[in-house]
Amino acid sequence: MNHKINLDLGYITWLIPLLLFLVFGVPELIHKWEVRKQKTEQVEEFENELEQLLVLKSLDKHQTRRIAFLNTMISNQKRAIRNENKIYLQTGGLLLLLLIMFVVMGVDGARMRSLKVNDPGWERMQEFSDPQYDEIANRISWSPAKSGGSTFVSHKIKQLSSSVLKVKGTSTLKIFGWTFLLVGLHYLIIEFYTEFLNGVLQTQGVLKTVQLFFKAGGPFFLIGLVFVLKFNVTSVFDKRRFHFKKGKHSISLSEIYAIQLITEFVEGNGGSSSSFYSHELNLVLHTGDRINIMDHGVKSHIQKDALQLGKFLNVPVWNRIAGGN
């Protein structure tokens, strides 16, 4: 009898790092915790001894030197413990945020995959219009309206009513921006609070504080802030007001002539292994101008969204996605 063994490489990529962490990481963490515990106990002993010396009415030279020594040791040990706590809190917070990011992305990715599976064969629907003989289609550009893109479904359509439709970022897109922002903010809060307790923040100048900001996680915070503000812009199509708005773009729905679907090859910094195809959904205006609505690498979803938007606006959808209809 032949037995077929199904080996899921996805589980192995998670299992190997987990085993390495359990074998090497956990013992190291236990050791560091024991060392920290010893330091804390030593500080308590120093504080008890210092308290006993300070209640004495008269002190000899040896006791005076001992008090000075204990004050220095307690201050240094407490600073060392605070710095260790800072590293533990920063690392623990980072791991927690990354875990939340992967869970949300996994759930969102599974939901997107289920949507694709539950809508079989829709790509064969002949609902796209042929732009070959359209005067405006032959006049506009068929190159990408914006550079870049994403491999995942970054935006999705949500029809709120028969007269209002929104295009908004998916949870996967939002979690990227918020992860950067929260990781940076988490590091900044712990770093600045620790330096405040150590007495450094109160005495250093503005330049040193700015340097601390960028050293402690400021770049992550700023990148996340820009990502959240820039890439989470919502597009609103409102038939009640006969109006479309996305960021600085604000036009009448009557100005929209068609919907354009095109493909862009995005070259990654890591060469061909990190390169991918991303697909654009653009509004085409009567003037020939284009407004980008979404740009991601999942063809089935962006084609389906284009058809839904075209039906809502009652305009043709021109599909020139690579491998499309």
C-alpha cells in the first residue's frame, strides 16, 4: 500500500525558527532573567545597608566612604536594570505587534482567497468593453498612472447604498502602516521614559533630544504616519450629489468617461525574486486625464471591482491587464 505524504512547506518555515527559539532563545532568556534577579536582590541589599548607615548619628571615615560607594552602586545598578527593562519591553512589544500583524494579514489573506474560490469563472464573463475604436481610448496613455503597487489586495470596493460607493484600504494595507507607526511610537515612549528616569532627558540639549528621537524609533514612527495618512485615502462615489472625491481630486460624476485596467511590472530591490506584476484601476475623464483608484497585484479582485464600479457608474471598463480578457 502506497502512502502519500503531504508536506506543507509553509508550516516548516514557521516551525524551524520556533524550534531554534525554544532551543537557544528560551535558555538565554532564562539566564538573563536570573542575572537581572540577582542584580535586583543586590540593589535591595545595598539599599538596606544604606538605610542602616543613614540612621547613625555619627559616622567615621569608613562609613562615609561606604555611603558614597553605596549611593553610586545603587544608582548605577538601577540604571542598568532600567536599561535592561527597556530592551525587554521594546523587544516584547515589537514581537507582539508583529504577531498581531501576521494574524490580521493571515485572516485577511484567507478571506480574500475564499472570495476568489467562491466566485469561479467570473473572469470568463464578457463584460469588458473593447477600447480599440474609441477616440478617447486611443488618445490617453496606457502606461502606469502611478509607480509601484503591492502584491496583496490593498483596496476594496464597498457599496454603502444604491447611490454611494466607497473604495477603501483593506485591513492588510492598514496593518502595514499602523505596525510601523505603533512600533516606532512604542520604542519612543520606552526610550524617552527610561532616559527621563535616568536623568538624561532633563539635562541634554535640543540637538541631543532630536538625535535620540531618530535613534530610538523615530524613522519607523514617521514612515508609519506617512503611510497611514497617504495610503489610506478613501475614494467616494456619490450619486446623490453626483460627485466623486479622493484626496485633492473632487469632480462631477459626469466627467468620468470610462474605467481603465492596466498592468505594471514592478522591479524589486532584490532583483527578479522580489519583482512582481501590479494592476491599476484608473478613472478616465472626458478630458483624457486619469485618476488612479487602486493598484495591487491580485488580478481577479481588481477586475471584479472594476466591473462593479463600471456598473455603478454606467461607464465602459477597458481591460488591458496582462492575461486578461
